[in-house]
Amino acid sequence: MPTKSIQIAMIGICAALYAVVGRLTDFGITVGGVAFWPAAVIPAVFAVLFGPWTGGIGAAIGIFIRDMLFHGDPLLSLSAGVTANFAGFFIIGYVSRASLDWKKIALSTGFGTAAIITGLLLPTALLPTESAAYFSFTLSSLEIVLLFALTTVVSLLAITVVAKFWPKWRNYGAGSVLGLSVGSVIIAVTVWAYSQVFYSPTAYFKAPVPAIFMPVIYIWTFATEIPFILLLGPLILEACYKAFPSIKPHAKE
């Protein structure tokens, strides 16, 4: 168990890496105000190595710094990004260190799958014209459906690969699905709510985000982060354990 001084230091390192790498790798791509975010793997790794509080707090501070560099709205960051990141990565760290069985893993995977399918079908299949008009990049409604479907399939395939070929990372896989699901829901709801109140020609949101697009924000957040967390996380963690065997945590009930 890391000492408090080590945990504080790791929180600082996690926050700095998360902010800098996140800003450098978002490529300016956003949907509903939410950026493309491969950097999500960074606090996930810290949450497993140094505990849920380290990952959660490091992610919260890091996303706040990044948001100030990106849009400069502290209230938006505190209400959506900070809250969602703390909750999501705390859960990843906690579940990764807990004892889970296949029933719980299957339940978490099923929950994530149902949420993804629902988020995909509602705005894109039922409202294709409106969905196409909402996106900042030029795609037909069919292309949007196929893009999200492909991302969903890749995400779920990654979960299966982790559970099948890396059985010791099953807890990490389940925690990633649960944590990111919770974080994505928080972001989708708070971004929508925030846009209803704080919008103007000079604000980050020029107009309110329609309620029907909350599922779009959810699926975007979840599906563009989970592949990086599931596939890169175990590789990075394995390298860390080989370099520093003493930091390897032990599962608990």
C-alpha cells in the first residue's frame, strides 16, 4: 500500500500527464462538446497501481487543467468533466482490486452493451436527419450509424479479448466498463443540463443541446475511450509490474 506522500506525488504526476497528453491527443475532435479522449488510459493505470483515490483525484485535477486550456469555462469543467472523471476512475481502481466472478462481469458487460445499443439507435436510427445535422463533421446518417456500430463492436470485442486471453485482467475489464459507463452518463446529463442554462454567442455552447442527443454524447464518450483503456491499460500495467514488482496490488474481497 503506497504511503500518503507517494499517493500525493502520484496524484500530481497523474494529473499533469492526463492534462498534457489529453490536450495533445484530442486532435480537436468533439461531439456535443466532448473531446476524443485516448488519454483516458492514464488515470486508469494510476487507479490500478496506486488505488482508486489516486486515479480519481488525479483524473479530476487533470481534466480541469485540460479544460482550462481548451475552453476556459471552470463551471462547465467542475460540473461535467471533474465529477465524471473522479467517479469513473475511482470505480475502475476499486473494482480492479476487488474479487469478482463471471456473473458480475457478464452483468457489467450486458449493461454496457444495452446502454450502447440504446444510445446508438435512439438518435441516429430514429432521427437520422436531425442527427446528421447535429454533428460537426460531414457524414450521412448511415455513415454515422456505421461509425458508432463499428466502434461499439470493437469496444465489446476488446472486452471479450481481455477476459479470454488475459484472465488476470478480468476485474480490470469489468471495472473499466462500469466506471466508464458511470462517467459517460454523468457527462451526457450534465453537458445537456449545462447547455440549457449557460449558452450565448460568446459561450462554449452557442445553443442548448437537445435532450434527445444525451445518448449520442454517452455513446461517443464511452465508445471512444474504452478501447484505449482495455487494450493499452494491461500492457502498460504489465510493464510497470515488471519494472517495479513492489507496486503490484493484491485483489481483495
